[in-house]
Amino acid sequence: MSPRRRNAFIILAVVMLLVLVRAGQRIISSRNALKNGHSSAVPVAVAKVQKETILDTLELTGDIRGLNEARVFPKVPGRLLRKVKGEGDIVKKGDVLALVDRDEPALKFAAAEVTAPLDGVLTRYFLDLGQNVTPATPVCEVAEVSPVKVVVKVTEKEFPRIRLGLSASFTCDAYPDQTFEGRVTKMSDALDSATRSAEVEIEARNPGQKLKPGMFARVELKLAAHEGALVIPRDALIEMGESRYVFVAADGKAQRRDVQPGMTRETRAEILKGVSEGETVITVGWQNVTEGTPVEVVEAK
């Protein structure tokens, strides 16, 4: 055997010996721990059960519209001659929006004016230049945008929970970091038989007239506030089939508690029964414990 191969063999033998020694030490340590009635504690993160105010909310989607919207009609028949104002322009009541050519054979008339019926924004035209119009043909639409309204559809199940004056907040894709506030000001008297839903209108201020008719809104209606509720982090609530429970860390061990949840939000959960204020629930690491498992708190909130 060459010196190089002999040295490699010796090194490998030493490494294997060290591995066997370390394994033997771990086995002896584990046996001693079991003999003495101890086992390794599971590291966990915990949080206190606290009394807080938790909101009962309903999340919906809707469309932003002008608080008042009016379709504008010409007073005479003819052809759309000119668009004086463009879509998106702010207009005042009485402003000329468009001109209609009402010329007839052998007669000469001045162009007829189409005027704004209210202050607002010209949201859209329904016709292109040169198209024929009559007093029954809408030329364009003007919407009042200060304030605006958000129209949402509420299901038959949730509709009884809605009432006038409820507070609401909403966001738009155009301004993802800004939250707008409003209140419910109108509710449909009947549900749509096809969709089994009802329209609800939320009036909201429009600072800087940022909100435009046609924008999409994500709405949160504030239905009720539960004050003094027992609240835990949502991560501590375990839901397995029909079971709802938490693990409480007490006296260095995990204790399972069946609980009755109330309202649950994205990060918080109300608990109606099963825990008391000041107790410590396991938020991280509960997957590794059962009833009576020793635990070591490594993080507390």
C-alpha cells in the first residue's frame, strides 16, 4: 500500500471513530434524560390573550360613479358638428359642450349649442362627429364628482345587516396607498331577482377630484364594533375539521384548549369561550406539540 493511500485510510478511520463516539454520547444523554423524567423542550413563540375592540366588517367590490349623473340631449335635430369639451374636462352648468349642425335644404341656421345641465366632469360622448342626432339622442354625459358615490352589490344573506349611516372605507388600484372614507346613504328597496343582490350607495368625499367615474373600488363596510373582546393572534387559532382550539403555554408545558371563535380578521381573532385574559397562547411552533409537551418560550409578544 502506498504512503498516500495508507494516510487516507487512517484519516477515514479516525473520522468514523469520532462519528461513532458522538452518536454514543447522544444515545447515553437521551437515555439519561428519559431515566430522569426529562425531555427536550420544543421552542415556541407566544402572545398574550388581550382585551381589544375588534370590528365586524364586510368586504365588497364596487364601481365609482358621479354623485349625480346626467345624459345631455340636444334641443334640435341635426348632425354632431363639434365637440367643444373633451372627455374628462371639468365643466360648469351652462358651459357649451358640443355644437349641432341643424342646416336644412334651402335654409341656413346657426349651430345649436348643447350645454351642461350641472357642474361636474364630462365623462363620455355617445356619438362621433357627423352622426345624426335628435332631441331623444344623448350626446354626452356629465357627472358630479365632488363628492362621488361608490355602488356595491350586497347579497340577500348580508343585506339585512346593512343600514343607512354605516361607515365605509375603500381603496382604488389607481391609488393603492390611499384609503378613502364614506358612509352608506342609499339602499335599494328590492333585490334583483336574477342576482339575488341589492345595490347600496356609499357617498364619499373626493379630495383633489382624484376619484373618477368608472374606477374600481375595494370596499370595507364597518358593521359593528365589539369592545372589550378577548382577542388572540389569528396564527394561534387552529382549525381542524369541526374542531377549533389553541395551545396555551403554562408551567412550561403545552395545554390544548377547545375554543369558540367570534369574529376573525386577517391577523386577529375574537375568542368567546375557552381562554382568559392574560393567558399565553402559542402562535409559532404549535404544529410540534401535543397535550403536555414541554415548551420553551423563545419569543413573546
